[in-house]
Amino acid sequence: MKVDEFNQIQASSISQASYFLKETWVNKIKEIIKSSFQVQDQDPKKTGSMGQPTSTWFNLNEMNREAYDAGKLKKFLTQTKFIMQDTLLDMTRGSVTRYVESVIDFLPISVHVFDTHRVTNMYYSQDAIKKMGADKQKFPLFRIDLQLENNIPAYSHEAADVCLSILKTFEKGLVQLQDISQLEQKLLPHLFKSTQKMFLKVPVKPEEMPDTPDPNNKKLMKDENEWVYNAYMQLRTKIFESVEPLAEYLKTYDQFG
């Protein structure tokens, strides 16, 4: 496919996933909790601050913040928050792993440029071919055209731009996981200021390799997002290595200049 098509497809997929998590998923859990805590007892003596029947322990209409902080509802929603964050972590790990592996699967393990008509790409080692029984045909992920610009051979897209498109998709996917609301603010808006948004913790990509903590200091812990950085750098290294032969191939046309 063309690079622009790849960007559009990935942007659409990321947008749909983001909407599902921020709207459909969170609101569905919210409605399940609300409906589960509806009390059947209609005794008027057992009503909440807003005059609605409620549970002593799981009162969604509780107006006293101190009572809420000391109650079972707070503990329940805290546990729910941790479960949701674990779910997001597992989902992100799987998604990142599949994305990196799927892109790398398109890359040859070696490229030999002989001349303008002969280029050999090797995708499998001899051991891998033996296990498969036969060499499998590979299809390119991107289509980049070779064209003339002022009578000089050039590619329709810069190799670096192609690599950056792949990496930007990686980063956009992580960024779109941010700003997923916690249930407390949705279920108890009267206890939490709407101007102070509360979001679930999600994986983020560190800007640089996190420092390794001193193993002798038990109080220091390994950065929980180091795996994200490692996956990003693995992908970055592989794709930039894979486009190096493009420049080598252009040089084969120098003899015609």
C-alpha cells in the first residue's frame, strides 16, 4: 500500500479504539455498577441525601466526602480502577507486541544490491526454510515509486518519512490511551470537581532509556514503562536498517549520469 493509505488506516483504527475505550467501555462499566447498586428496599427511612432508595454501604448518592472515603464504595471503586488499569496494560502489551512483530515480519533479514536490475531480498534463514518446507513469498508493506526529478532518479517518498510514519503510529496509539476517565468522577460527580479530571494510569513511552536502579537499594524500582521504550527502539532500529539499501540502489544509476 501507499504510505498515505497506511497512515489513514492506522489513524482510523486508533480513533475507533480510543472512542471505544473512552466512551463505550467506561460508560458500560458505569451503567453496570449503577444498576447493580439499585436497592430493592423502598423503605422511605432508607433513602440517601437526594431522597432516593440507597444502600448503606454502596450509596451512590452520598454527599459527605469523609463518609465516602471511609466507606466500602470507595474501596470497591478503587479495586475496580486497578482492574481496569491492569486490563489496559495487558491490552497495550499485546497490541504493541503485535504491531512491532507485524512490521518486522515485512522486513528482509538481508538485502544484496547488484545493479539496477538485480536486487535480492532474503526473508528467511536456511533453517527457517527447512522448518517451513519451502520458501514463502513475501509481499511489501509499502509501495514507493522510483521516478525522475530533474532527470535524477528519486523515490516518491523519502525513506526517513516512511520510517517516521511507522513510529508515529506507535506513539499515537499510546497517546490515545490517555485521558480515560476514572469511574469515581462519573458515578459521583457531586463529590468530585469536574475541573479536576481524574484519569486511569496507562503505559507511556519514556523519552529516553530509563536509568537502571541500584540493586542494593531495595526502595528503588525498575521503571514500569521500560518495556515500551525497548519495543519502540527495537522497531526503530529494524526499520531504519531496512531502508539503508534504498540509497545503495539509487547509486546504481550514477553510471548513467
